[in-house]
Amino acid sequence: MKKVILILGLIASIVVISMTSRASNGPYDPSRDAFKDFHEAKIQAQKEDKLVLIQIGGNWCTWCHKLERFFNNNEKVNALLYKTFISIKINVSPENDNEAFLNEMPEFEGYPFIVITDAHGEILNSRTSGALEEGIGYSETKFIDYFTYWHSREYQQE
């Protein structure tokens, strides 16, 4: 019985260490200042006539990692992303929950959460990335349609 408890304790320790090391490596940086990043993104968006895309999530979030890989590995979506938006990531973790910044965002459930603003910070749209999923990943077609809508500025004619 002692061996079983020892083995279970060892397995639990390995799992915790694995999760901790994975959470510290990734696209979200807990040391970043969300307000400063957003301010700088708005300035850059004004200069480049773009919108701001805010990705809210954390390195602990498997779907956040999937989204990062999807953006990096899908040339069509990546090109449209960088042609349309200044993109920033807002970390949510025990190291930095960015509560004050998130209080200014729409309420949401689930990560990653996407917010689109104009170059002055007015929120134009928000959604969980689940609406853009397909199967066990993200949909190229759904993201291209979503980003094309914002790139074409169709929302300005509505």
C-alpha cells in the first residue's frame, strides 16, 4: 500500500511540474503591462490604419497554444491577420491576472477570448474562439471570413 501511495504521489508531482513548466513557456507574458501594450497598439493602429486584435488567454490554456500555432502555421490567415490588425496578447494567470484591464473588456466565458477594437480603443466585436473552431482545431475558412469582414471595413457600412 505504501508503494502505491508513493507511486501516486510521484505521478502527481510529475504532472504538477509538467503543467508548471508548460505554463511558463508560451505566447503569453505575465510580465507585460496590458494597459501599456494596448495604448501602444492603438498608436500603431492609427499610424497603419489598422484595427487592434486582443487575444486574452494564458500559457496554461491548451486552446491558446492551438490558436498561436494556427496563426503561425496558416499562411492565409496569418497574412490577413497582419494586414488587418495590430495584435496583442493579454495574459491571465496567477502571476498576473490583469483584472483591471479585463474589467474594461466585455464579459466572457472561456479562453482564448478575442476582442477587436478600432484604433481609438472602441470595442467593435468580441467572441470566444470556440465560434471559429472546427473539429479539434481552428477553421481556416471561418477565420478568413471573420478577418476579411474586418479588413474590408464592412462594419462601417452597416
